[in-house]
Amino acid sequence: MKGKEWDTPVAPLPFPLGPVTTSTRGPLVLDHETLKGYLEQFNADDEELYSNIKNKDAFNFLALNIPLFECPDEDFQRTWYFRWWTYRKHVKSTEDGYVITEFLPKVPWSGKHNTINCPAAHHVYEGRWLRNPQYLDDYATFWLRKGGSLRAYSFWIADAYYNRNLVTPNEDFLVDLLPDLVKNYEAWEKGWPCREHIIGRRDNGLYWQIDDLDGGELSIGGHGFRPTINSFMYGDAKAVAAISRMAGNAEQTDRFEEKAAKIKQLVQEKLWDEEAQFFKILATEGKPLREVRELYGYTPWYFNLPDSGYEAGWKDLMDPKGFYAPCGPTFAEQRHPKFQLSYEGHECQWNGPSWPLATCSVLTGLANLLNNYDQDVIDRNAYFETLGIYTRSHQLKREDGKVVPWIDENLNPYTGDWISRTRLLEMEKTNNELFIRKGGYERGKDYNHSTYNDLIITGLVGLRPRADDIVEVNPLLPENTWDYFCLDNVLYHGCILTIIWDKTGEKYSKGKGLTVFADGKKVASSDTLHRITGKLK
């Protein structure tokens, strides 16, 4: 499939091919042999328990849908293909169309079709790079119109689908969803009772949320006006405004821009701790902010919410007294007296462990900071190191001593042990009834609660999605780190992009330096690793 017209699948597929792309080109430089080799190894090492699309069909699905990636670091390259291999398992065909699951086995706290909306925006950010649009199209209509538990947890659905549209534009689809997105936003504004609390917007204009329904149970910061839910509502307000502008609805555009501006003002006024230089949780209006720094304090940058001048807290990401750890980052700052790594009580605690859900959000926010802000607190070296730690955490040492690729729930940030998995295996021996009620055998195996490949594309390689037909690439790879990389077969704005870094020009024979091709035509280049732009059409 190297550099030629797109081939038909080699066998009948248990999933739709559909209108995969407006371009019929395949990859320009790479081929599918590397993908095939990784999949053969992943399949051989796998105890296939719950896949929706089976391992035997993985190559057909992935060869037709995913970008290809090559680099000199085996950990990064293997994890790239491993995360696509696991994502594929969660693509589930139902009578309501395709959905994306978080857990593969049925868990009691899930909704219809075993879906959970807590990580659903991450599913969209990651899945926007699949060639076939049907999976995410169906997923949107499921949440908004076909019985998905849309507000069971915090969920930035409008932002996610607006950012998906920056990759594969379909304004008609977004505009059709607009009334549903507005209705969802207004439901959050009205609020509703839950566990003797009122979730949603309060009289002070900020949004209040329970910590576990915000993706962080048993956290030190606890319930309250959290940086997360308020950033999510800001992101959704900006997205609804942008989609309203597409629809030609000026009044609604202005109304939602005003909502976003008000949240931005309140987050900076009420959730910023000037002494700690960090966004924190306000438990009750009129009371001091919670004393703890938590990774979710970086969430505002996921949506480019803060004005310039709030960046000082990013130094804690690389501070061993803050969040830095060899298998981290930790969720709570390590200097805090309530920081702990507990193997007792609830198996999912957010008072110390490292969580991929939080790590991927931090890396998305850091990429935005490095691209969109003028600051000198943190640089691309920190991005690369944190992404590298996250990459190398994707492993498990089996009882037979073999180390295999792995993604699960929460990590011990010092040893790399998957805490929830260890706890559940202990539970199976001592309390089988509770073990089954918690989700049973290998609940967290192939867990789909975070992004990884979107971080490689938009952060490390640096393809920055935009609404216009300008392709922008700003790699966050530090100088003198890798001599080459290639991201190939990327469907973007109807074109197939190939992004190459070749320090000497000898690896790919496509020129020296950083080069971007669209449907095989060079559109931008530079001798060094820095931001470049080119016109697609």
C-alpha cells in the first residue's frame, strides 16, 4: 500500500468501510508492514477477552483507518500502534449505531451499550484521526439523541466535536447537532440534585461538581467549583459559539461568547490561588480555596482559557516535590501531607497515583501553552520528557516475567504497578462477590480512558488542526533528540498528509529537514525543527 491508490480490504469486514476519504491516496513513504508486525506480536501476547472488533480483524480495520508513524525510539513507535490496537477493541456496533466504550467488560455504573461519558471527549479527540467518519458520527448522535447518559459525568462534547471538525470538516453535520448541543449546555446551567448536592451552575456563575463525577474520586481537593468542570463549560461555550457562527446565527454566537467570557473571568478571579500560583478547587463560595495543587489545575490550558500571566504553576510539573515521578506524573502534589499511594479501600483513588486520564489532559494543555502563549516557565523538553514517561508506563510484567504492552487504570508513580489491577486480583481471592460487582476479571485491561496518539500528532509531531486550509506544523520534539520521524497517511481536510523530519535527508530521500506533503505534493519545509505553514489547496 506504499504510495499508491488505496487498496480494497483483503477479506470481508465486520465493520463499515463507508466513504472513507475524499482522497484515494495511500501513504507516501511508509507501508503497512510495520503495523502488521506489531499486530502479530500484540495478538500473540493477548488474552482476547472482550474485543468488539476481533484481533483477527485488527489489521484490516487499522490498515484502512489509521495514520502510520515511525521514529528511532522503539517505545514511542510500539506504543503508537498498541494504542490504536486497543482503541479498535472499543469500537462497538449497536442498534443505535457505533459507540466507543471505556471498559470492555460490562460494568454496573455504565449506561446504555456499556458506555460511559467520562472519557468520551478523549475518544473523540483520539478517534478524529480515523479515516472513516461513521464511527464518531454515530457516537455523537448516540449521546445526543439515542439514549446516551450525556450528563452522568462531566463531558465537553461540543468542544470535542468542534475540534474533530478541524480535522475532517463537515459543517452540515455540526450545524445539525447544534440544537442538541445548546439543549445540553442549558441543562448544565439549570443544574440538578445529586447526592444531596446541586450539580451545575450556581448563583456565583461557576459550575459545581462532585469529584468522582468530574473524573477524580477520593481526591484531596474533593467536591466543589472545580477547574475541570468550569473549563469544560468554557470550552463547550466557545464551541457552541463557533458552530452557531457556521449556522449564521449571530444572536446565539454572541450569547455563547458572552457565557465563555464570564466563565473565563470567574475562573481567573475565584479559582486562582495567587500565593500558590495555581488554579484550585473552591469548595464553598466565600471560603478559602482548597490547599492542594492537583493536576486538574492545568485543565484551563486544555481550552486556552487563561490570559497570559498564569503560567507560573507549570514549574510544578517537573518538580519532584510537585508532580514529577519516574512513572508519573502524580495526580496530587507530593509535598502535600495527604498525598498517599494506598493499596487499601477503594481501588481507584485520586490522592496520589498517576492517571492516564489526567496525564493526557495535561499534555494537551501543555502543547497549547507551548504553541499559543509567550512564556518562559516551561519548554518543549518538559513536554518530551513527560510524554516519554507516559509512553514507557504502557507496560506490564507478567507472572512469567515477560514484559508486554499494557494500558490500565491508575499507576503507582514510583514503580509502574497498575494499582487497580493489583487490588482487583487480590479481591478475587478474598471477596469474589465484590470482585464481580466491581467489573470482574481484567476490568481495566485495554482501558480506553485517555488519549495517546492525538498527543503524538498534535504535540510531538506538531500538526495543529485549524479551520482554514493552511496546514500548520510545530513539532515539540527538542532539537538534537531524534534524527528522523515520519507521520504518514494522515487524513486532514480531505488530503493525505505526510510529515517528515529527516535531519540529513538520507533516511527518506525526500529532502533535508522538516517537510510536509499533501497528497504527495510538498507544501511546506524547513531545515530545522520549528513552526512551518503551507497552503493545502
